[in-house]
Amino acid sequence: MKKLNQASIATIESIVAKHKGKMGPVKLMLHDVQDQLGYIPFEAMEMIAKATGEPISKVYGVVTFYSQFTTEPKGKHVISVCLGTACYVNGSQTILDLLVSMTGAPVNGTSPNGLFSIDATRCVGACGLAPVVSVDGTVFGCKKQLDELKLLVLEYMKEESNEVSPN
């Protein structure tokens, strides 16, 4: 397990101090840590447990119970493909396979270059748009917007290659 840097520790300490003493602080703290760091490291769970007087097992249980929390760093761009019933019967598995091929990221993992994370999710409540894909929080109804989704992914790849290689 990688050790956190001092900036990350200071961020977690600030979040813990902000919510300490409030009702139901564990989830609030976890959300803030994930918003700030992009994931919830074990050290953050330990700090939250200590500050709230909860056992570490309870904090860890909250993190692993809710699918929106992650204990692994995500890529710069997070793509979530809904595999709920309506999306699946309308072709979301094919879209998921296409995105894995385009990005090099495995399902529920991150691409080797750290640019993309691909998550297989369940119903996101947009069945009328099925199949649905979310990119960094923007929802695409892929029956009508598949080409737009592909172009967005290609644009992110192009931007990254421009940032990496000198002009």
C-alpha cells in the first residue's frame, strides 16, 4: 500500500475537522475525501474512525457497501456504462466492449496511462435513454449519441497526447 503525501494527509485532516461532531459524519467525510483525492485511501478510513469513535471495520464497511466509493485511484476521465436491464437489452455490453478497446482500460479498472477508468454500473435511473453511459458525470443516451461519445473519448486521447509530447 502506497503511503499518502503530506498534502493528502492535510486534506483529510481538514475534512475530518470540518465534519467532526455533526450527525452522521462518516459518510460526509468519506464523500469529501473522495471528492478531494479521487478515492478513499485506507489511511483516510483510519483517521475518520479515530475522529468519530467508530471502529475501522464500520468505516470500511460503509466504503465497501456503497458502490460510489472507491479505494483505488481513478483515471483522469471516469466512464461508467450502465448494464441494468434496459441498457443491457439495448446494447450496453457492446458499448462497454468498444470503450475497453478504445481506451485500453479494463472493466472496473484504469488504463495503463491513467487517462481513463471504466466502470460497469447498474441502473442509473435513465432507462428512457438506454443504453446510458456517463463520462465525468455527463450522461449520454447512446442510441442517439454514440458517435458523440466516441468523439469525446478520441478528443480526450488527443488532448493527452498533446500534453505528453512536446510540440
